[in-house]
Amino acid sequence: MINLTFDCLDAQPDRRALAPVLLFKLRIAETEGRSIYSIALRCQLRIEPHRRRYSPAEQERLHDLFGDVSRWADTLKPMQFAYATQMVPGFSGSVETDLPVACSYDLEVAASRYFSSLEEGVIPLLLLFSGTVFFKQGDTVNVQQVPWHKEAGYRLPVTVWRDLMDLHFPGAGWLRLHRDTLGALERFKSRRALPTWDDTVQALLKEAGEQE
């Protein structure tokens, strides 16, 4: 049998990707002295929001996700962030490899709303691993599953998330709208001869008294 340990060392934006991708640098070690042929690795990433403090402004922005602060002891539960897969090449001892994780800036996605609500500090993450390990034993290649209890924590700096989004959407965010709502906005924009969608929303906010 083999025994694997996992550590997350770092995370940085993939600046070559066409869409937002974080590269999580993993260190995987085999502690029984066996040679690993390859690993078909799967990873589930969760946010653990109860593992950090929040400023008053952050608490206000997170109200839609978690409700009143008085209820946070019950509502501040782990949230799903992403799933990722990666083929890890063969190694003996230990290896470092990048795990690419596709990210969304859609503010209707709970994880994106959570990330965008934070001002500073870190995002507590838990990486849960599974998958299939192929290892050499004599002249044969054997197969073993990665146990479900294998995991690693990582505290992702909020600045890294902001750098990733600014790389692809500088100074902007995304909202999904129903087709009928978008059609109504298009008509409003056309009637007012407004040059951009940002100007359109600003005009609606001003009319609603939400902006001076």
C-alpha cells in the first residue's frame, strides 16, 4: 500500500489563460518509499467562512448570503467553491504540481459573491482530494484509490483573487439577467440615448433615488 500526503503551497493567477484560472501549487509526497507512476487527481475546494473575521462593511455585504450577524453561528457554513482535476506525472519521494482551478465572476454564484464582498485578509479554503493512484510494484503497475480523508487547508489572500479578476475584468463585475429584463433595459437605454450599460444602470439608480 502507498500513503500520500498533500500540501497546498501557493496560489497565483494563470496569466496565460483566456478565462479566470487560479493555479494552486501542490506538494504531494509518498511516505512508504514506493515509486508513483501517475495520479489521476480530483479535488473539491470548499470555502470555510467561519475561519476568519469580518469588518462591519463586509458583514453588510454578506447579509444576502448569511443573514443577520446574530445568526452567523448557525449560517456561516462551508460553501462549495470548485471542482478540479489534474494528471500528476510519476515521481519518487515527492513532487510539486500546479492544479488549475477555473473561477467565475458571476455574482449570482455564492462563492463569487463571497469573494467580491471581502476587503482584505484571506479566504480560508479546504482542498479535499480523491482520485486514482498508479504505482510500481516490481515489474507491475498497481492501482489504488486516494482515500477521501486526504485534505489540505490553504488561506488564499484576497489580493490574489482581486488580481485574478482585474486581469480579466478590470474594474468591472458581472450580473446575469433574464432575457425579458435585458430587453427592457435595452429599450430604456435606446430611449434615453445612453452610451453604455453602466450609464443605463446609473440612470435607473438615480431615478430610484439610490444615487445622487
